[in-house]
Amino acid sequence: MKNILLLIILTGSIAYSQPTQKSTEDKSLSLEQRFIEMKARAQTFKDYKVIKEDDLNRVWKITRDTLMKRNQDLTDAKSQMAFFQEELETARNTMQVQQASINDVVYDSTHISVLGIPFSKGFFLLFVAAIVGSLLFVLSIFYGRMKMLNVLVKEKALISDSIAHELEDFKKKAMEKQTRLSRELQNERNKWVEARKD
């Protein structure tokens, strides 16, 4: 590099580019802008650019600092990303716990447990309605049978009463008949006794 610089200086055929207003050390410039600035400040020899070693060192230092800063930013971003990943995982776990809790609440609101057996409320209502309906059906059957038995008991009581009245009537008639026959027999005896006396 020094040989090329000596060669350029000795030949004296170096065309100087115009100095620019900006410095390569300006912190507001991007790396690409600094490179362009360094290139613009370089001297031209035919198709070649001759750049001062200080400028190269400065650009290299700035490039290295920029790369180090980017590496540091990347490291910071990775650590921040890991932190956010942990927070995301924590939030996900919390969300899963909340979802499970919500599912439990929804399950509890739609189900009922009877004797340790879980039923959906709709099924339980149908089940209870079926039991109540069957009990009402059985009760109506019992009520009908009771009514029929009541009617039969009343009929039997009426028949029993009529039989008892008939028996009483029969007994009265039998007693009257017996009394009448006894009188007739007594009359016949009396007649026979009188006929014998005569």
C-alpha cells in the first residue's frame, strides 16, 4: 500500500477530488454514508482511488464499533426476546389455567352432580320429569284402582245390606210363618182335644 502511495506521489499524476463538508467521524451518518464520504475524499489515480490510511483506520474503527454495537444490540434483543418468551410462556400458562377455570365454571353451570354422578342439567331435568311423570302415572293407576275398589266396596256393602234386609225379612216371615203354624197347630190340637172329649 505504501508502495502505491509512493508511486502516486512520485508520478505526480494524482487528481484530487474536492473535499467534502462532512467528516467520516460524524455520528449521525450511516455506515454507507461514511463509506461514500471516505470515497469522495479519496484521491483518484486513473481508475484507482487512493485513500489515506487514517481515513481507512477511522472507517474501519467506525465499522468495527458499528458491528460491535449491532452485535451488542443483537445480544440485547436476544436476551429481551428470551425474556419476552418467558413472559409469553408464563402468560400462556396463566391463560391455560384461566381457560381450565372457565371450562370448570361452564361445566359446573351446565351440569349437576347427584349421588356423585354428573348429569347435564337438561338431561337431569328430563330424567326428573320422567320420574315425576312415571310417579304421577303410578299414582293415577292407584287412584283409579282405589276408586274402583271404593265402588266395589260400596256395591258389596249395598248387596250385603240388601241381603241382610232380605235375611231380616226372611227371618220375620219365617217367624210369622212359624208363629202362624204354631197357632194353627195349637188350634188343631185344641180341636182334636175337643173332638176327643165329645
